[in-house]
Amino acid sequence: MKTRVFTDSLRGAAEILRGGGLVAVPTETVYGLAGNGLDAGAVEKIYEVKGRPAVKPLSLMVAGPEEMERYCLDVPPQARTLAARFWPGPLTIVLRARPEIPPVVLAGGDTVGLRWPDHPLTLALLRETALPFAAPSANPSGEPSPKDARQVLAYFDGKIEGVVDGGACGIGRESTVLSLASTPYRILRPGALAGEEIADALVDGMRIFGVTGGSGSGKTTALAVLRELGALAIDCDEVYHELLENDAALRAALCARFPAAARDGGIDRAALAAIVFADPCELEALNGISHRFVREEVTRRLRAWAMAGGTLAALDAIELISGGLAARCERVVGVIAGREARIARIMRRDSISAERAAARLDAQRSDDYFRENCDDILSNDADAATFYQACKRYFSEVIQSHG
């Protein structure tokens, strides 16, 4: 057999693939050994030529994200989110396979990986043939993946029908393989695309609501309602206090800036509160330190939730806007309440005097700030049960209307 090399004209390569033959094709990562993914005989040739173990499934190259439904069942919205961000590109998305995918592709399983490669010649070939390509890397199993046509020919000259010479691959590392077939989502093979990039894209595709307002306003009630509606509910004040206990770097930064509140390598919270609530400049300094640590932890939790299949989250923070977390939110809701009611709630919750509670409020944002900077306002001017129902009605309507 003579292996043909194709450069500009792909008609001959398309004829080979439609006839059940094998053609090595370029991608942005490495060269792939392509065959008609719907032809069991062609797929068997791939296994034979590569010496690939029959227990290892193959993925399919496709001509675009619209083909996910053509070859897969139960495609979640997260698959479309990732395709919109990373396709064409080095991400293989694993989903439940439709019955028409030959069993030899699946290697005894029920899932198949799909990838839309980012190379103009291979994309043109996919369109020309109107076929999915079963296309593992074009190397004998155990050998380095080829990054140009010359390396492919060194492996398979005379053993496959053709090679599309698209020049050297830009990335030179295999695609990242991510399973969305079940939750939690799993990276089955690390590759050219970092896991954090994938998680961040999934977070960007989530619906995230922000809840903000001063101490004692009723934010906790609003957050509890969102939790009942299925959201990951993150109370940033709780996150901060957890970090005070568990994050040595945060404690060190606070001790260095507020030595009067340092106690045996830790922070005396009451002493720190007395310092910052008595001086707006000191409160600003505290926020400058704490916001960074809280943002990092919130980001970690959102990524984990997204990789678990979560689609809804809520963030509760007094400084949601100035702390930079509001930018993550689809909608920011401000909760306001009367001053005397807030003082009474703070006194009960924190076991402090009315004077200290009032001082805390005086150091925080005014209601006008929240009215000016939030998308919506919820007024907590009734009893707890009434406010709970108002929150439930509001968030249920917002989630449903934008679902």
C-alpha cells in the first residue's frame, strides 16, 4: 500500500474515509489517525494499525457543537457552555452515546467523547465527508504522539491510505478529556486545557445571585430561601470566619497589619472589631486584606459546585459590590431594614450592647448605597415569616422567569 499525502485538495482523502480507509489528520494538538466513526470495520482497522488495546474507547471528531445531539443522549446545558467557550479547540467532551455509534468505538461502554478540532484542513474534511471521525493520536500505542506529517509517515508509511499534511501542530499535547456523562464531572485525561479553565467556564455558565445589605438587615433569610430553591448558598461572612480559623496566611496578614488584635499567632476577633468599627480607614484596611482571601475561597467553592453539576448559586456579603464578587452575579439584590430593628437583631445575634451594635451600623454602607448599586431591593419591614414569604416569592419568580 502506498500512503498518499494530501495538502490542498482533500477530495482524495474524503474518498478514502468514505470507503472505509484511514487518513491521518492534523489538529491544533497532535495528528490523529482518522476513520469513519460510524463504520465498525474502519474503526477496527484503527485498533489494528495502532496496536491499541480493545478495552480503550475512541473519541469522535465532529464538525461542530450542533452534532452533540446527533451522536449523544441527554446532552446537559453544561456541554453547550463548554463548547461555546472552547470549541473548536483541545477539549473532548464525554457524553452518553446514541445506539447508532458502533460498539467497537465505545469499547464495551455506553459513552463517547466528542471533539471539534481547530485545524482548517481537518474541519474542511469533516464538512466534506459529513462523517464523524474516530481519531486517536496517529502513533503506535506507547509511542510519542506525532506533531507533523513527517512523524506520522515514520510510523505508518505504507500501513494507512493517506496523510493530510497540515504543517506542525501548534500545541503538541493531547486534548483534555472531560466526562459530563455523570456527576460529579471528571477529567479523565489531563491535556492541553487546564482543569481550572474548564471549571471557570462552568461557573460562568451558572446562575449566580448576589445578596447584600448591612448587618441585621435579613440577608440570612434571603440566602436560606435560595438554598431551599437548590442554590449553593455561600455566606461570605461565614467564609471569612472559617478562614480565620483555618488559613494561616490570612491570620499572618491580619496580625501584621493589626498587631493590637494579635493573640498567640491568631486574631482576637472582638479586639479587631473594636479597632475597625471605630475607624473607617482601619475597616478599609481589613477589607483590603480579607476580600482577597474570601474571593479565592468563594471561587474554589463555585468551581467545585460547577464540577458537581450545580447550576445555581448565591453569594451573601455586606461588601459584595466593593469586594468584587458582584461581578460574578447575574443579579444583585439588596436587603434593607429599619435601624432600630437591625440594632435589636445584632444585639440578640452577637450578644453585644446597643451602643456597639449602633457603632457597627454607623461604620457600614447606607441604605441609599444599596438602592443605587443593586438591581433590586427587598425591604425587611415586617415580621420574619412575612419577609421569608416575600423572599421566596421574589426568588422563585426570578429563577422561573429567566430559566
